[in-house]
Amino acid sequence: MEIEFTPKALSQLDYWKQTGNEAILRRIRALLESIAYSPFSGIGKPEALKHQLSGFWSRRINDEHRLVYTIKDDKVIVVQCRFHYSK
């Protein structure tokens, strides 16, 4: 499955690279591998989001940060990889 990042998600990923936080970067990579294999189950406690975020899914990077994504046309679109939902 192809993985695509929105500009916001790319900016957040760049932030993690700049901080040098290898643990977070490894976790994001592991989550993306799991999503590509099985978008709605696996590590990170996948959760279907509700209300204005209906159609999006969330997985835990850690207690504070979430990876938020959606699936469109056999493509994973990552919309957020920092903060807790829409901060």
C-alpha cells in the first residue's frame, strides 16, 4: 500500500527528525508498516475517529501524540503525526 503525507504531516515528521528523537521516529515507522499491512488493526491501538473526523483513524505514537490517517484508493494518507488529534 502506498503511503502519502499531507503538507501538515510532512512538517510534523520534519519536526521529529530535527529533534533527533529516534524512539518517536522508530515508532512512526513501525506504525506505518503496520498500517500498510493491515490498516484497521495492529499496533498502536487503532481507533476509528468520530464526528468531524469521521473516516479517519488514529494510532498511538505515545501517550501524548497520535498518528492520524485515512485510506483512499488503496493509499494511506497520513494527516497528522504530532499532538493529540487536531491541535
